[in-house]
Amino acid sequence: MTFQKLFYYSHLFLCSRFIRAVGQDKCLLIVADPSDAISIYLEEMQCLGSAVEGRRPKRQFPGERVGSSPLIAFDEIQRLLVIYVHKDVRSKHT
């Protein structure tokens, strides 16, 4: 592994907000970038790295919508993802 890839994956680990195995072979990964934008990835385990490297999230939310500390929950039975944002964060940007 090159130094650049090692740095990239260590940075990704530090920026990850939530990671969870879903089913037998998928992974749900939520990553925040320096501007607090959130990217949501749901991929098979072997495809997750290439999806993140290629910046191909399933969904993105800008930092001004979610703020710096949203609460994240995932219901595995219903496969329901919840991102809770405090009203003060939303009201500053609406």
C-alpha cells in the first residue's frame, strides 16, 4: 500500500461518523468532510473503497443543513436511517 492510500484511509477513518454492516455483504458508511457536509454510502463490502475513492455517495447533505454534530441512528430491522439536526442549526441557515 502506498503512503498516499494509507493517508487517505486513515483520514477517511477519522472523518467517518457512522459505520454499520447491513445484511450479509453490505456496509453503511457516513462520512463528514471538513465543511461538515455528510456523504452516505451503502455498498457491498468489496465495492465500498472504490465508491468512496470515486466520491460516489448514495446521498449527500451540505454542512449548512446538518451542522457539525448531527445525531445518527439506524434501525436494522426496518432499514431506516435517521439523521437528527438540532433546530438551532437549521434555523441559522433557512
